[in-house]
Amino acid sequence: MQNKVTDGTALAGFVVIGILVAIGVFTNTIYLIAGGLIAALFAGMFLAYPPRLAAMLFGVQIVFTTTFLGGVSVYAGPFRIGVDDFLQLWIFFLWTGAFIDGEGRMGSTRSGRLIVVLVIMSIFAFVRGVLAGFEAETAAIFLRTMLGYMFFFPAMWILKDRRNMKILVTTVLIATVLAAIWMIFKGFTGGEGVYQRATSGLRVSSQEVNVVVVGLFLMAMLLWKRHRSVPLLPGIAIMLLMGAAILLGQSRALWLAVAAGALMAFIADMSRVEEGGFRLGRLLSRVLLLVVFMGGSIAFVAAAGLLSAGDVAARGGGADGGLSGDVALWARFLSWWEIIRTVTVSPLTFLFGTGFGHKITYFRPDLLTQVSIPYVDGSFFQLLLNLGLTGTVALALLYARGIAGSFHLAMKCVTKRNTVLALWLTASFTALTIAALSGSLITNYRFTCLWAFMFAVLETIRRKSE
């Protein structure tokens, strides 16, 4: 009875927050209301449970845009602290108390060890960048993002209770659905981050699309394994909404990531002992399902008048004249070449990088100008610049651990619940790694605490299955 009352209170709180935000938008008092909400959140934190706080953290990070979260933030030295950072810091505070009491021990896992190595290297990269005279605020942004991976440890503590796994995974799914709906709504109404390309039509540029992919895989695996709590027709409709949002993002790397992640999960599912082993016919049937899903998503955005099939085809084939004339791709190649030139100046720089905040200067053919920026399209090249080869290898090993560990777990899981989660993680880690080859979603964006949570889910299932 107490759990039902707590859940009802949490739901009522989310409803009230949503109503207040809507009022703030229409009355142009959003920042005043946001400040009041932050104060109310702090007051409620003393009575809140860590899993509810974590659920609120994921909801805030996934649903609200970077601009909104930045607008309700304050500065602590070079660090900009937003409402999501406050939530995360408070969860760390609660975990620290549990750690002192002996209930939140870090434990020894491969993912945890790699995360500790990455975070230590990031702290040194921040110090090196500041001492080298780079902008402290820019260096702090990179450090804050990498520190998000430390959420792995309080997540492991929270996930000790099986009920918390359901709460947080469900929150991620609901938040990604809302993010997809918000992207489609922006496509209809326009505004920040909405562009009309001459060759490939409408584009909604939003970081949240990277997390929509994670929600898409979760819903797909729930439907694939016929989970009892997910009705078929609403589940299919949600998948089409997410597919439409991903198409509106117009990221070819993300489209490839979705295909690679889906195929990796399907192969893991077919390789399960209880499923009768690998069969070519079943692989072809799953590829056909993926093609049908892509076709349905294209038909959805076309029927809504947002994108035509020709727009999608133009983007997929290289809207700027094919692969050889794709200026966006050439811009990435030029930035990567400049990074290689920068880090190979000395063996020390090659191994440990330049530190956070270092700017590279190169010509952008898509902008027809020379730029000097610290941000790089490509997570592994970003760490090659800032942390050197050692940082790049550590990041690669972490995500290789995620893919291989979840794949192996999916093949031997006994319960349907763990099978769904293992397949979801297999697809998601694969997609994140593929997309990170030309994007910066696992190093530059604010979602690293969510990726850390996914690693915690993997290690929790693995430990309990052993």
C-alpha cells in the first residue's frame, strides 16, 4: 500500500510539473517557474527515494532540450550546473551515504574499472587544458560529460532492488517516446533546430534523437519477445513514431546505427540455445522485418507531409552529390586529419592527448570557411585529441565490453525479462558505437549518465545470473 501511495505521489508530481511548464511557456514566465520547480525539487529530495530521483533525472535529460536546461542553470566557477546536474549530484550524495554505511560498495566489474580509468584520465585532461591556457569553461563541459559515466556506481547500488530496474527502464522508454513526439511536433511547428534543406527536405536537429534510438530498440525487443505488458498495436504505433523522429533527424550515421544494432540483436536472439541455434531463414525474416519497419516509418512521415520518400533517398544517397561530393563527410575527414597531425607532434601527445579545451583549425567545405573549434564529430577522434591513444582505447574497450557482454548474456538468459534487457543492450551498445564513429554522442552530449546506467543494467543481470 505504501508503494502505491508513493507511486501515485510521484505521478501527481510529474503532472503538476508538466502543467506548470506549459503555463510558463504560454505566459512567458518559464524561467521564473523553472526556478520555483528547482527549489521544490530540492525540498522534496530529502524525502524522495533514489530510484525516483534517477527516474526524474532521466526524464529531465531526455525530454527537455539542451537550450531549456541551459537556461535554468547557474555557474559554479567554470562549471555550469543545471537541474539535471543537481539531481545527479544529489543521487551521488545519497549513494555516498550508503557507501559509508557499507550498502553501496563499488564492487569489481570490468565496466566499472574501465569507467574509473576514463574518468581519471579526463580529470588529468581538464587540469592539463586549464594549465595550458585553454578556456576553462569549455574544458569543464568536456569533463562534466565524462564524469557522467561515474553514474554507473550509484546505478549499481539502486539496481540491487529488482523493482528499481523496472522503474528506471520504464522511465527511459516513456521519456524516449515523449522525445520522439516532441521532435515530430517541432517538425510541424518549426522553431529552434528546424531547417529546410534544398536537397533533402525538412530536418529537425536535436540531440534527443540519439536517445530515441535506445527507446526504439527497447520497444522492439518487448514486442519481439511478446512481453505481456506491451499491447501489440500501440507498440507498433510507438515504433513508427520513433522511426519518424529518427528520419527527421536526417543523420545517415544514425540510420546505419539502427540497422547494425537491430541485426546484432537478431543474430544474438537466433544464436540462443533454446531457440534452436542460428538459421539463415530466420535471419532473412528479421532483415525483412527491418525493411518493413523502415518503409512504414518513411510512409508515416510522407503521409504527415514532413518528408517525402525522395527526400529520404536524397539524404541516404548523399544529398550533396554522392559520397565523393558529400561536403559534410569531407569536413569530418579534414578535421580527423588535423587531429592526427596535432597529436603526432610528440609521443607524449600521441599517448595522452592535448587536454580538454584544445581547438583545432581546419577548412570546412560545407561552410566555405576556416574554423577553430574544440568540438569534433566523432567520439573516438575527440578522445584521441584530448586524451590521446590511451583514452581512445579505453573508450573502445568499454563499448566493446558492452556489445560482447550483452551479446553473450542474451544467448544464455533463461527468463524472458532478462532476455529482453540483454537483447536491448546488445542493439543499443552496437548502435551507439556505430553512431559515435562520426558523431559525438558518447563523449560530448549530456546523456553519458544514461549510457552508464545501461552498463549497470548489464553488470547487474550478469552478476545475478551467475
